[in-house]
Amino acid sequence: MLAQLGNFVLWLAIFTSTYACIAAIISGRTKRLDLTISTERAVYATFALCLTAMGVLEYLFVTDSFNVHYVATHSSRDLATGYKFTAVWSGMQGSLLLWALILSGFNFFATLKTRTLRGPLASYATVIISFTQVFFLGLIGIHENPFIELNFTPPDGQGMNPLLVHPAMAIHPPMLYLGYVGFIVPYAFAMGALLSRQADEEWIRTTRRWTLVPWFFLGTGQLLGGKWAYVVLGWGGYWGWDPVENAALLPWLTGTAFLHSVMIQEKKDMLKVWNMALIILTFTLCIYGTFLTRSGVVSSVHAFAQSPIGPWFGALVLVIVVFSSILLYTRLDMLKSKTHYESPISREGGFLLNNVLFLTATFAVFWGVMFPIISEALTGDKITVSAPYFNAVMVPIGLLLLLLTGIGPLLAWRKTSSQSLKRHFAYPTLFGLLCAIVPAVLGVRDIYALISFACSGLVTGTIVSEFHRGALARGSSSGESYIMALINLTRRNKRRYGGYVVHFGIVLLFIGFTGNAFNQDIEAELAYQESATIGPYTLTYEGVTEEVKPLTVDLTAQLGVYKNGERLGTMWPQQKVYYKRDDQQRTTEVSIRSNLREDLYVLCQGFDQRDGQEVALFHVYVNPLVIWVWIGAWVITIGTLITMLPDPRDKARRRRVVGLPQEQEAVA
Amino acid sequence: MTREKKEEKLEKKKHLLSSWDALIKYRIKNRTSALWREPIRALFFAFLLPSLFSLFFALPASAEVTKIQRDEVGKELACLCGTCPRRPLDECTCGHAQQQHARIDALLGAGKTKQQVIDAYVADFGKIVLSKPPAEGFGLMAWLMPPFVLVFGFFMVRNVLRTWSQSKPVPIAATGQQSNEKDPYLDKLEQELREREL
């Protein structure tokens, strides 16, 4: 009964989103206020219906309704309630419904927040989002319906994929979807601007935060995925250049280029066509990423999300590219730049360079993902493109970008004098050099690591210098104390100084990445009280315990950790055997001792017999600086939040009504 | 590690060798048999082979092959287990990768060079087993395209900047754009910064 209700609600949502799409087209053309309001209500209704559908599916999971096929194949009675909740998006149908729900949520909030901007631009933006909504909901309704019932009720479900039974998996997919889906808002407003011929900066200002939100979630979602890989997959790393990881990186890279590039349009009224092209590319890559994940055209650790609906996403990518390109081409006359620049050594020049590097990085990743397919199609040769290729190609580009992160903010708009360059760069450059010389003296010989440390020092120096100079200037004009001047400086220009905080977070990420150059690992086969040594650590095997849980048998090895003869603590790496599954699937739960310097990371690979004595097999890693990746993620979060805090100037601007007379707004 | 333990470890690694390792051994054996037909080489192998053979058993392979040596080879080869994203063998920890570690140890222990081990893998699996595209033939395109795009991008930026600089500058005030961004607070801050720099 409940499954039927869910199905009914799903089809009702398809109807309301179709109506919203058609009504928005008409209201965009005719500027009819009644129809605009009707469209908005349809958008609200679609969100409510998607929310209901998801609520019903969650209820079916939590109540073990195994008469529903999707529930029976993705949950089981023994699954903890929290995981029953997250099991909803562990398969194709539920994850698509989550996607559709997030899309309807973005449509709802974007419509709600831009009510004061009612007019053709907003209406056409609604058309784009609603059309995508119809596509997703239609796909769910026809191909991947999670409410299909079995004609019998199995006593128990098949259970959730054991690899997904992890807290990070509870939030990694929703965060990534928030990123993937969220880029539709700036894309839709860009297309709305072209369709309504209002191609000024309005669409950029309206969607600035709507761009930051998905950019943030896409980045954080990937880092959470990295955390999951680090803890669950047990290969000692957090980024394996998996094709699906790469697919999520692509729109993040172009989205970052877009976030920088729009500043030139806002400030200087330049690069209008380029910004349009960037947001089109970003959204296209979002759908392309979905296509890669769902189609199975590349081998990936995300194989569990594959299904035959891949071609539909391929078709959607094609539609977006063709439609957007034609629209952009036919509106080129409206996108002429008005102002010009004076010198390549300027903020404009820096941003252009930034865009070239981000797009090269995007191309390199895309090329690496697609090359095996291209190679096989053209030459018949099956080729592997994995981490060594991406590391070789991406590390130099990443370091160039890091260097530019340090240089860019110190460049002035229009022109930077050589005197100014010397004055601003002297101390940060010295600090950067010091950051490379010290590790070199201490014995570091990896050239990329030294460059990375130097660039990190330079960027940190420029950021500190920017805050310091700003606080001194503010302090001297307002008489505030240094600390208050720093706080108020950031408060009054959240976008600029929040951006610097984000840059600092990126520096920390790079420091963490650089640690990879110094990773050590050993394999050890230890009998009771035998020891193994790695770096400064000695690990002594102190036995194993066995615990039978509802879903698993947990085999927990105990290791004493010593450094210079002093016991630091105990580590408990685990092997989990899903004994109720036919395949007796095993997963590992690594044990990590983390400090600011390095992670001691122990993986238990299993148990064996030697001379009639039981031995445990371990893979032990010392991964320097990893914790700075996670700290960097938090700093980026704080910086992004600062940039997104409300600004009184934006409020004043929002009061303006575009496209519709003020009286009509009052009536509404 | 005692001698018994070393031997036991060797036995264990041998046990782990999969069927195609036997195939390779068979191929090596056949090639060697063919060489017997030539007298000079026959003499050479008559001396060398027993020496290698005795060396192989006198000094167990696992004792000779360090993890660093294995990783040197492993990072050039991809794990083809079908579940991981073809992770390099030196990083992968799956069951299939562990089997390959044993095979690499055995091949290196038998006196093969890094390149010979890689060639043996390519002969068995094709180029797909290499962890990165070979820098030859069409594989070269994988390496050349990203730098080409970077250079092309720089070239495009240079052209765009040149075009812009040749255009007649439009006064900022005439565009009406700056007014949207004008902020008295920022102006004051920038002014203060300029004054401090004088």
C-alpha cells in the first residue's frame, strides 16, 4: 500500500514538474504574472512531492518492507537503523530519487529566493531546471522505480553492500549530489539570461552563492569520499584517481575557474562569452560525471551504481551541449565586452592564466579517463591509465596553480607596477624559499616536494601579508585595535578575505598531498609477541579477539605501538567477515594513529598458520602529513562560509525587481 | 630469519603462483631446450644453468628480493582484479595483487631484470597490464596532449591580451559597470593601503 503511495506521488511529481516546465516557457514569453506564480507553486509542489516520495522510501527501509524489490535487495533486518536510513541511496533507484529530491530542493529554494527578480530570466531558468527534473523523475518512474513490489515477501533482505556500511558513506553521496545538482542553478540562470536576452551581470550576481554552494559540496563530497577510501578500502591512500573520482573532479575544476573568472565580468564587464562557456562546460561535466558513474563505460570502485540507463545520460549530455552551444552562438552579439585592460601583469592577466591552468587540468583528467576508450576504439589496444599517469601529469599543473594562488591576489586590477611587485612579493618569496631550504637541509631530495613547500610558503606569506596590510590600514583609519581591525576587515569584505581563507585551506591540502612523497610501508607476518619496525615505530602483535555481531564476525588484532622503547598505545585493526552473505565478503577496518606529523596506518590482511602457530598478516604504512588534508578541508569550509555570509549590499540589490512592474509585485 | 623459515616462505610463495606462472616456466623451459641445439650456447648454458639452479636453491628467492625491488616493478604494473580502478600493483592490497607480488618476487628471485618481468607480464596480458600508457605509438598521445593544451592555452591568452591591448581603452566611468561595485569602504581601504606604500 505504501509502495503504491510512493509510486503515485512519484508520478504526480512528474506531472507537476512537467507543468512547471511548460508554464514557465509561456510565462517567460508572455511575462504573465499569474502564470509565473502558478509556475512557482508547481515548483513548490514538486519539491513537496519528491520529499514525500523519499519519506515513503525511507519508511519502507526502516520498517523492513521486503515486499518492495529495492528494499529487499539493499537492506536486511540486521542492519542498524541508521544504516537502513542511508541504505536508501546505496543503489541506483534510491540514489536517483535522492538526486531528484535535491534537484527539486534547489529549484524550490532558487525560486523562493529570487521571487523579487520575477521575470523572463527567472522563468527561463525555471524551464531549464524543471526540464532536468522531468528527465530525472521520468527516468526513475520508467526505468528505475524504487517502489516496484515483489509478488511475495522474502523473510529477510539481501543486505547493503558491506563497503558502504560506513559513516562517511552516509554523507558522501548526498554531499556529492548537492554539488553535482547545484551547478544547475547558475547554468539555468545563464541560459535564462541568454533566452530572455538579459545577458548583463544580473545572472552572475543572482547566482554567486548558488555557485559557491555546489562548488563547496562537490569539493567536500570528494574529500569525504577520500576519507572513506582511506579508512575502508585499506590501500593506505585517499585518492586513487578512480575514473568516478575523476568525474567529480572535472566540474569542480571548471567550477573553480568559473568562480574566479566571473570576478572579471563583475568588476570589468569582460569575458562574458567565456563565463557562459565555462558554466555550460561545468554543468555538462556534472551530467557527464553521472553518465560515467552509471554507465559502466569505465572500470571503477563505484561499479555498484551501474545500470543500463547510461545511454540516457549520454543523450542528456548531448542535448545540453547542442542546446547551450546554439543558444550561445545566436546570442554572441549581446555578449560584447565593454572595457579593456592595460597590462598582462594585472589581476585580469592572473585570472586568465588561472583559467588556462584549470582548463588544462580539466582536459588532462578528462583525457586520462577517456584515453583507454579512445585507444581501444582507434587502435584496438587496451590501455590502462591509472595513478602514475595522473600523478605525472597533474602534479606540475597543480604546483603551477598553487604558485598562481600566491601571486594572483597581490596583482592589481588593470596594471601592477614593478615597484609594487617587488614590495609585495619580497617577504612572501623569502618565506617560500625558507620553506624549501629547511627541508632540503634536513635531507628532503624530492624536487616536487621542495617546490610544493616553497609555493605553500609563498601563498601563506601573501595571505598573511594581505590580512596584515589590510588590518594596519583599517586600524590607522578607524583607530581600532589590530585584532578588531582584522575581524572587521573580514566582516566588511567577506568575499575577498573569505577567499583568502579558502586559499589557505588549499595550501594545507597541498601540504597534505606533498606528504605522499615520503610514504613508507612494510608487510609483516607476526606470531604472538613478534614485532615489526617501520620508521620510528615498532609494533608488537598481542593477539586477536573474535566477536560475533548481527551482521559480521569481527576479528580484531591487537598491536602494541612503541617508539624509542616507550609504549605509545595500542592499535586494533579489524577484519570483518559478513558471514551471513553467500560470498562471505570480508572488509577491513584499518587502525590509524594520527598526529600533525604523520599517520601510522595498520591494515590487518588476515590470519594464517606457521609452524602450527597462528600468525597475523599486516600491512603497515607511515603516511606523513595526511592530517593536513582533513584540516585543510575544514579551513576551506570556514572560508567558504565566510564568503557566503549575507552582505547588506546584496539585500539592497535584491529589492530591485527585474522584468515586472513594481505594482504587479505588490499584487503578488 | 632462520634458514628453515626462509625455505618455508619460499615454498609458500611457490604455492601461491597461479597457473600462468607455470605457463611461463614452461615457455622458458622450451626455449632453453631449443638452445641445446647450438653447441656454443649449449656449453654456455651447461655451465650457467646449473649455476643458476644451485644459486636459486642455495639462496632462496624471497631472501634476495626486497620489497623496494618488488615495488619498483609493481608500480609499472596495474592490478587487473576487476574491482579496483587498476591500481598500481605496488599500492594495491587485494588478493589478486598479493598473488602478483608473489609472482614478481619469484621472477626477480629467478634472476629476471625489472624490464624482463614487465615484458613477461605484457606477454601474458597485453599492454593493459602496464599502469600507464607506453610512451610510444598511439600511447604517446596520452602524454603529449596535456602539455600541448597548456601551451595552446598560453598562446590563446597571449593572443587575447594582444587583441585587448590593441583595442581602444574605454574609460571605466563610461561603462557604468564600476558603479555597481563601488563601495566607499573599499575605496577608503585601498586609499589607506596606497598611502602606506608611499
